[in-house]
Amino acid sequence: MPNLPLQSEYERIVKNSERLFKSLEKSSKREYALMLREVRAEVATAYAQYANADGVLTYAEMQKYNRIKSLKKVIDDIVQNRTNNVKARMTSVLKEDIQLSYATSMAVIGDVAGVALPEKITSDAITTILKKPVEGWTVSERMALRTRDLVVRIQGAVTNGFVRGDKVQDAAKAIKGTVEKDFVKFRSFAGDITHKVSQDAVKESAIVAGNEGIHTTNTWVTAGDSDVRDAHRLLDGQTVRGDEDFVIPSGPWKGYRADGPGGFGEPALDYKCRCWLVADVIKS
């Protein structure tokens, strides 16, 4: 598809969103590293106190005096604390992403239309974007589910080590593997969400501009490489009015609708979507 008149301006929105994601990735990686260090320290303390002369700590030994229950509670507290920090930083980044994407899009639309449009998105609109379900769950709900899952999996890794009769170095390795795998999943989740809220903000700018009497279109643009889904390739270049949905025209997903990238509510169509929107003003 040939470049659109305003494509470079809207590509800048994508780049800004990617930059914000990088900052979130960096701060989250630090929290995960601290989580790993703190959990391993607690487990090492348990081994130092209760392991036998061969360095083996059994499940039977940890069942005494509620030791296993106490350790699980400490693990829960550590994971909750660190993931709360991740969630707080993520919320801050998403809000900044929404505000910047919206302001940039409104400035572009206003310049083309030759009018001054409000570039500050309302707090209600930000809340609506953040609470918009993705595959049935809000960002906050998915973070809560991820935290509970991580707690259970770390506790399980530690408990299974006691059952097997692992030594402390084995336990440390198991914990490390569990935490690192979760970070990889979180990074993918966070990348999807930061990109999606940015595009939702662009969509919101088109709607608000319409309310101000400046009617716009949105055009779907893919990343343009071999990793693009077939269904998204069919959408490449599709143009709709600012308040309308995109519709897949043919193929297995024919008829599926979305207000923008990441908005189908179907993992096979939304997961790791890198598509983006380019707005333009309808000339009267």
C-alpha cells in the first residue's frame, strides 16, 4: 500500500508508544529481579535453618510448626509487593501513552483542518480506555490474575523441591526459571497493551474531532512484513469514518469487526498485533 498523506505523523505516535513501553520494560525487569532475589533469600533461610546434614530439606520437615504455610505467606507478600509496583508503573505509562497519542493525533487533525482542537484528553476518556476489556478482561483484572498465577507457581516450584528433596541450589534454579518465564509473558502482555491503548487514543481523537465538527477517516496500516496475519493483510489500507468499525472482508475471519488494532476480542486476531491507524480529515 502506498504511503498515506499523514502516515509519517501517525507513525510517530507508534514510535512514542514503543519508547514508553521500553521504559516500562526496564522498570518491570528491575522489579522482577528484586522479586527473584527476595524469594530466593527467604527459601535459602529456610534451608539454612531446617535442612539436614546433606543439605536436603524435605516436605515432611517443612510441614512441622506451619513452616511451609509461613514460607508461602512470605512468598505471597513478596510477589504482591513487587507486582503492585509493576502495576503502578504500568498504569502511569499507559496514561502517558494515551495522553501523548491523543494530543499528537488531535494536533495533526487540527493542522489539516485549520482549526484549534483540544489536545488534552479527558480523565473520563482515559478511564474508559483503561477499563476497556481485552479478550474479556480489563488491564487491572488481567494483572490481578497474573499476580495470583505467579504466586501459585512460585509456591509450587518451592514445594515440589521439598517433595523431591532438592538442595538449596536446585530450589534457587527452579525459582529463577519460574520468575524469568513469567517476565517474558508479562513483557508480551505489556507490549500488546501499550500499543492498544495508543491506538484507542487515536480512535478517540477522531471521535472527538467529529463532535467538534471535523469529520475524519481512519485507515488501517499493517507493519508490512511477512509476520503480518493474513486477516490483517486484508485490512491493510481499509478506510472507514472516524466512528466506524473495520470489517475483515474475506477469508476464515470474514465479518469480524474491530474499532482498531487489538480490538477484535479474539486472541488469534489481537495477540501481538502491530497494526496502527492513520487519520485524515474529510474535505467538505
